Amino acid sequence: MNEIVEQAKTISELTGNSKLANQIQKGQQIVHLAQNVMNKAETVAAKLNSGDILGSVSELLNSSSPTGLQFTLEALSLPATTFSVISFELREGYSEPYCLTVHLSSSLDRIDASQVLDQKVKFTLWQSGKVERVISGIVSSFTQGESGVEQTHYFLEIRPALWRTGLRRNARIFQQKNLQQILTALLNEHDIPHYAFAFTDSHPAREFCVQWQETDFDFIQRLTAEEGIFYYFEEKEGIETLVFSDNAETLSSPLAYPYNPNKTAQLQEQTVGQFLKRTQVRHSRAVLKDYTFKKPDWVAQFEQSATEGEGQRQGYEHYDYPGRFKGSEQGKAFTRYRLESLRRDAHLGEGESNIPGLSPGRLLTLSQHPNPEFNTTWQVIGVVSRGEQPQSVEGEAGEKGTYFTNHFQVIPRYQTWRPLQRTKPKVDGPQIAQVVGPKGEEIFTDNVGRVRVQFFWDREGKYDDHSSCWIRVSQAWAGQGWGVLAIPRVGQEVLVDFLDGDPDQPIITGRTYHATNVPPGKLPQSKTQMALRSKTYKGEGYNELLFEDAPGQEQLNLHAQRDMNTVVLNDRNTIVIGNHSEAIHDQQSIEITANRYMEIYQNAISRIKELSIDVGNMYQIFVDGNITFTSESEILLKTNGSFIKISNSQVNVKGEKEVSVNGEQVFLNE
């Protein structure tokens, strides 16, 4: 029979005949029922043969479920009738992958784990031949238990495909991506095709978002909590969809059921058997504060207070810094998200029912409760469901038939449930990175001296200008238009720290040498030198300030690769205890707007090829001793039309009007 069902199923899949597929699904249910009946028949026959008439009657009475319930499980890699469900427990909640634990029996005493583990399975809950609930997940754990004469027990743990994201730990960077884009990338990488986003709020792009040494699942949990997003699983037509939402108003299609605590009535219809409402004291106010260097004077503080207090004190404040926002709209939203997450269970309803359709994300409209306040629409946030099908156990129908029950939690219809904040992983300490930029560029910066880097742990970066966000650089001194500015250049190795340990907030605090980026000079020979050396942009030259501290060789060297300009707004004093020498290989010009005084205590010797002195008014020389003018050619003293010219062979004296020679004695041509 199993082979016939499998062949029919294959035909329906190939032909795309949905009607045939539904008939086959019912056929599978019939097969399971037939197997149970056969098992019961064998048990009844055995009891009759042994003379246990009362036992055989009991088996017949318990061979069918008075509630019309049946549970089936199909492993897609095995024949549809491989397993019979004995019992199960299903735990579900907002923003958490469900966990379905199933106890099974099978006529196969050996099933290889590879046929089931990490494979898709479909768990179906039927009632009166109708599908009430389907869970399509993957097997995360497979256990083979005890084997009987004809049956072997197996235990499966089934989880959604989202659970797989917890098995990959990563460190990576997302830039200029909003939350929806980040989630889409992660889900696609894990081959999760069915997901949806029901957002009503704006979730702006994040400039720099780092997944730091955490699993993809933890990263998803953290980001969705930061932005007030919850998720749940929705099953329609055999397809399980992961739905992300930020507003309870996106939920629709409530289920309407009455309240009826009568146990007998619960065997005949789906009802809520127990219901209670709990009101709890929670935070009444949230305050978040942050800072951004782009708006240093901005008072980045936002507050949100609870609108309903239920008589509690209003001083229960939750304050947090940093609030992880950089804009007003985001700050307001994050503060509201935080308070709503802290008060997510301030008003909490709990109950028990036999309604298989209850699951997180569904709405439950309750009626017929004695307290009219409870007869309203509630939002289901968590469910724990349990069921037993004892007739699936070989020879043990038990004292009761198949049953199902669940315990559920609800909150008011229009209250948006938000997950609690997750602890953000912190970077343990500074890291090494390499400055990067566009191809062929040596200095790549913005208007405040920020640079981009390639982190060595980043496997996706391409060592280009997109490897990171702009990162601020700590300088030795920084003020408003003054301070120290040394921009790290492409290829340099830098030391990167993180504000508050936040991987999204890097800051460069230092630079380091390595095997190829070596210091100026030759170490250890030049260990007594301290240098400040730059490098010509896209060249090999440099400017340098060098200090030599070797005993007896102390000196300060200043090297300018091209021009050197010195501006002194007041006095400049230079004292040289020893010698002072200057070598100028081109022209020198000195401009003095006032007086110049020079005092030389010993000799002054000048060697000049040509000397011209242009005196605007008066030129005086006072000498206590002799004055000697020596010329290999001639000496000319000239003023207007008069002159004295002395050459090797003659002396010419000419006066414009007269020449006077006076003295006690005047000798001419003696």
C-alpha cells in the first residue's frame, strides 16, 4: 500500500494536479488509520486468544479518537507511511524559532540518520478528516529508541529553516543597508525563500553595521530587537512563510472561539477552557541619549512615557547611553521601541484550549466569558501545544484516545509586542587595519580628515574605497581650525579602537610599522634619532624634522623637499654659541622695513663677485684705524660731475667747477 501511495504522489507532482494531490493526502490519512486499525485488530486478537475478553473490548472502544483527532508525520525523503505519531510537543513564540518534538513509532527497526537529519518533514494535525495545522520544518535532532517485536521508537526535533542561521558564526560588514536589505541577504544565503516584511515605520539605512563574532541568528535577533521588529511563522497551502512586522495593525483574520470550561464539551468542539489576565508593574518611562560628531551641540536625548499606568508609580525610568541612533526620527522611534519592549507583558492574558489553529501572529476573539472585559480580540504571542496518539504504540492503546491541548499567551489586540534588547557584542580591544582608497590614490580622505580601512578579519572587503565607512582619526591636538593634522595614507597600518566597544563605532587611535612599512633611518643603528618625516604625494621626496640625541652628536636637522617659509609676527632671536654657516645655491633677498644693526666683535670677511649698494640717503663709514681699498683694476669715487679715479698707472681728479687740495705741505710731481 505504501508503494501505491508513493507512486500516486509522484504522478500528482509531475502532472501538477492539485485535486489529485488532495485526494492522495486523504489517502495517506486513510493508510495511517488502516495501520492503526490493523495494529488494534492484532492486539484484540491476541487478547481474545489469551481469554482476555474484557481487554479485547477495551481495545476496541479505544481504537478511535472521540475527538476525531489524528497526527501524522511525513519525512519527505522516506515513504509517507514510515512513521506513526505517538506524541508531540510544539513550543512557539514571537521572535523565536519554534521547536517541535515528536515521539514516533515505525515498523522499520533501522533508519539511517542521514535519511532524516537536516531534511524536510511535514507534521500534520487532522480533525475529522480536515487539516487543522501543518508544520513544515527540518529535522535538527534524530534519535532511535527502543525496538519492540514489530515497532521501533524514534524521536525527532523539528525546527524552521531559520534555525540553521544559528549554525554559522561570522564577522562581516554591511554598509548603507537598511534592516530589510540586511535580513534579505542573510535569508537568501541560507536558502530561505519564503519571507515577508510588514513594516509601517521607516527603517533607514545604516551607514556601518557590523556582525561581530556572532551567529547569523544572533545578529538577526539583535538587529530586529533594536528596531522594534518581531517575527512569526505563517503557513498557507503547504508553504511556511517567515513574517517580519513592526506593528500589530498588520495582523488580521481573527479566530473566534467561545469560552467553555466544561471538559466534556471540549471533546465535542474547539473552545477556550481556561483564561486569565495578569497586569504587572513595569517600567513607566524610557530615556535614550546619544552623541554624533556631525552635530556636536545637538542634545540627542529622547523620552517616552507609558500612557497607561494602572495605578503604578511613574518613577520607574529606564535610561540608556548610547541609544544607538544618529537622527531625531530614529531617536524618537528607538525610545518608543525600548519602552514598548519593556512593557510588552504589562497586560498579559493566558489560557488553555484545544484549538489547533492558535499560533503566534494569530488573533483570537473570545466570547461567552463571564467577565465581559475578556470578550474581545486578543493577539496570540506564544503557544505550547501537546498531543498524544497512544493507539500508535504497539499493543498499547492506553485508557484514552487521541487528545490535544495547548497553553497560550495573549496581549491586547492593538498592542505591538517588541522583543527585549539583546546585548551587543563588544570588541575586546584595539585592532590592526590597513588604510585603503581608490586604485592609484595615495591619500583618500574627507572634509574632516577621515579615512577608510580594510580590517584583516573582513573576508568580503576588496582593499578599496568601499572596504569600510569613513573612520575618524585621533590626532595629537584638535581644535576649531587648529591642532595637529596627519592623515593616514593608503597602505599604512593603523590601530583602530571602538567607542564603548561598539563594532559599529571605529576610531583610529594610532599607526604602526611592519616588515614592509619600515621607520625612517636604519634601526637599531639610528636608535638615538627621533624623526618626523613625511613623503611627497605620489613621489619619493620628503620633509623632515630630525632630532639626534647621541651624546656629543646632538643635533636638530630640518629638511624641506622644496620651499620653506617662516613667518614671525613679532620678534625672532637666534643665538649660535659656535659657528654659523649658510649655503645658498641660488639668489638671496633680504627686505628690512626698518633699521638693521650688525655688530661683529672680530673680523668680517666677505668674498663677493660683484657688489652693488644703492643708498637712498646717506652712507657713512666710521673707522677707528685705517681704511684700505685695494683694486686690481681701478677705484672710482664719483658724485654728479666730479670724480676721483685711481687706476694702475694714474690718478684722475676732476671737479665740476673746481678742485681744491689743501695741506701744510702739498707735493706734486716731486
